[in-house]
Amino acid sequence: MNRFLSDLGKVLVIGGCGTVGSLIARVLKANDVDVSILDSASDSYLKDVFKRENIPIEFNHNLAENSLDGFNSIFLAPSLLNNSNFINKLNSINHNNLAIYSVEDLLRNTNPNKYVYGISGTNGKTTTTHILKNIFKINNYTVPEHELNLQGNTEFIPSLQARLTGDIAVLEIGTFGNKGEIKLSASNSKVNTGVITNITRDHLVNGTFNDYISCKKEMMEVPDNLVLDGDDYLLNYLSAEFNKDIYFFGVKDFNNPLFNDSSSSTEDELCPVCGEKLNYAKRYLGHLGEYSCSCGFKNPNLDAYGTNIKLSSKNNMPIIQYELHIKDESGIVTLSNGALSNVYNSIAAALAAHLKGLSIEEIIKGINSFTIVKGRLELIHTKPNIIIDFAHNPSGVKSIMDTILHIKGDSKLIILNTISSESGLEGDIEIAKLLSGGDIVIPVSDIARKSAKYIDAKVINIKEDINFKKTGTIGSSPNQVKSAIELGLDIASEDDIILIIGEGGNKYSKDILNKLNI
Ligand code: ZN
């Protein structure tokens, strides 16, 4: 225990049921500090976590004269630090002038004390994080979990998660698109290996693509070494700026008929070295593929790659097999219930685990035993199959459509589109075009309805929900999703597939099915 920690004595965390508060308490406990929680809330879904980690908690507590009795120092949740009424009250009862600390104090004075992976990128970072965690867990390593009921990949969460009890930290690091954000997360988390899945143009809300790229580059600055998708020309190009160990993964399946997207490069796909249009000999997924330019820019040598990718189906759900190669070794991977993009995600995780010395057998055992991430091609009903997927941008939708269309056979594919794309109307139109592969499309979100004229398939509309006002990223109301599911079930026969894409569908569909009692 370092000086800062040993001087704390008995610590009271006030507001310890909140997102950051709970992690402050758990990190202190993981560092053998005697810690208790006070919170004004009446209950918390984290109750069992605190119990398991022996952190006493007092609910329904509003500060009283004796609240601080017996404690030597105080940590405050960030929300309380900015609440002047609360601070005044705290000061009025802090008769012994106990030191008051913030999350920043904790981060400055502690370290993860373990190897740390930071996983970032546009698509696939959540799945890659889960697969890498599973590889370690199945091989008897413990990995810290934040246990929060939210994604938890931004601000202080990854850095605190890294400091929880465990052998190896596997952190998903996301961004709201603000400058400096990822760099701060990565440096506070002391990331050793940075894994970047891919960079696409989809996540553009504010600012230019270059702003977005520089945001992603931040993830490359901090770690000692990097695991990057070599089939992503942008990552390949950006890696040259950094003088550190770089490991590339990708796919080498040139003759595979599964990948028949022969579209030439778009206006945007220019060689980052000379500005000429890139040549694509093969596209595997969106802009991921085998590219080259007359100036000599091309795919790097791959340290890990997949070959012989096969997609089959069992009970109308996809199963993917491929041969995984790491250095001179190889083995067969089987992914149950995943989209083709999981080939890339699992190879990224495999290469990352290999760097820590795991054998290819241990790695494949971890990938094969990985089931699903909730909301990623998740089967929530059978006869007919109802599948929900969180896809919310064109490349996410493309991966899902490529996968389902390949396995659907004679089944009708009925798609409920609840997406309100992050890249604006242009993204929604691109998504609408991709949905043309379905037999019937039911536009659910208001935006999906507006872009429905671009769908080259039968479109059936639900009644508009005139009371719905879009907030945040959720583009559909519970009522809209309910009408769409009822409509879909009316049309579908037992062998058909109902695919619900987007955040609204992901959030509401399970409850709706429960209420419909089917
Ligand atoms: Zn070039």
C-alpha cells in the first residue's frame, strides 16, 4: 500500500451507489482500504456487488451531525462535488476537518498494478472486449468488471475498472468525439496494449473526419504496443507515425465467394499517402480488404489472420468457422451466433491474447466458448426467430445483412428498422438501401420512414406515433416498436426471420414480447 492509501485510514464514500462513486469505493477496497458507503438512495442494483466485496453500505442516508463519526477521510462522487448545498452541509458537520478527496485524487495516487488492454475503434469494440475477456477467463485469469448497467466505456469508468481486483484488465474505451477524451482515458488507465478494431466514417456528429481521426489517433499515443486491423487502410497509414511495436491482424481469403463485394473505391477511399484512388482487389467488410495504390501503399504483413471462412446456419441462426493463423501456428475457430464482422473481432482478440503468451489452443478454447454479447445478433424468440441487433450505422448494418442473407435460405426476412443513424440522413439512406435485401421492411423510427423510398423491397408502414419526440440516440418510441413487432408477427410464418435493428428495438423488444405474452 502506498503512502496516500495508508494515510487515508477509515474512508467514507458519499454517493457510493452512483456510477463513479461505486467504483471509487470498490477501487479503495481492492487496495485494502477500510471503506464504507453512504448514499441517499433507497436501494441499488449494485447491492450484491458491494456485499460480495465486503463494502458496508447505508441507504437512505442524509447527512446528520454524527455521519462522519469514526471516519478519517472522505471521498465524494463527482455529482456531489458540484452540489454547493451538499458541500455547505458537509462542511458544517465536518468538525474534525477530515480530508475530502475526489476521483482525480484516487486516479493520481493509484495504479492498475496489472497488465492493461484498451480496446477502441468504430465497430466491434464491445464484442472484441468480450471475446478477449472470455479468452482470459476460460484460462483461469480474473478480469475486473465495472458491473454497471451501462456501456461504461467513457470518462472515468475504464480507468477505475483497471484498478479493480483482477489479473489482467480488458477495457473498452469509447468516446463522445471530444478532443483529448480517449487520450485521458488511455493514460489514466495506463494501457499497455491498445487494440483498435477499425475506423470508419460513420461516427461523425460534430466536426470533420480529420477531427475524428485525430481523436482515434489518441488511442495510439499512449500504449506501449498496438494491435491494429491491417485491412483498414487508415489504421495502417496512421500506424507509421508511431515508433512502437505494432502488430497487425486481418483476413486472407482472396478466393472465398462469401466476399463478392467488388465495388470499386468510393470518392472517400483515397490513398492516404498520395491522394490517388485506392485499388481494392478484395473487400471483406466495408472498407476492410486488400487494397493497394500505384505509389506502393498496400496491406501490411499480418501477424494473425483468418482463412477459409465458412458461414452456415443452425436453426436459422448463423455459425461461422474459419482457420486462425498466428505466426506459424493455426487452428479451427467456430463462432456460434455471430455476424461476419466477428471474424475480425475474434482475430483481434486472438492476437492480443497471443501477445500475453497464451497458446493458440488456449486462445481458440476462449473464442469457441464465447457465446454472445447481449443485443448483438441476439435471438430473443423462436418460431418465428426474432433477432435483435444494435447495428446503428451503415457498416454495422452491412455486416448483419451479409450474414443473415447468406443463411436465410427460403425463409422470409422481415426487417424492423428502428435506427436513427448517427451520421444523419445520408447514413439513413445508405442503411435503407442495404435493407433492400430483405423481403419486407417495416420502417419504425421517423427517420427510417423518411428514407424508406430508397428501399428496393416491399415496405409496410406502421401507424405514426404523433406524440413521439426523439431524444438522444433512440429513434423510436416503445409504441412504435410494439406496433411494428405486432405487424411483423402477423406477416411472419414459423420458419421466417424477424430482424429488429437499432437502439430502440434493442431496448424495448424483450419487454414488448413479454407483455404480448408470446
Ligand atoms: Zn498512393
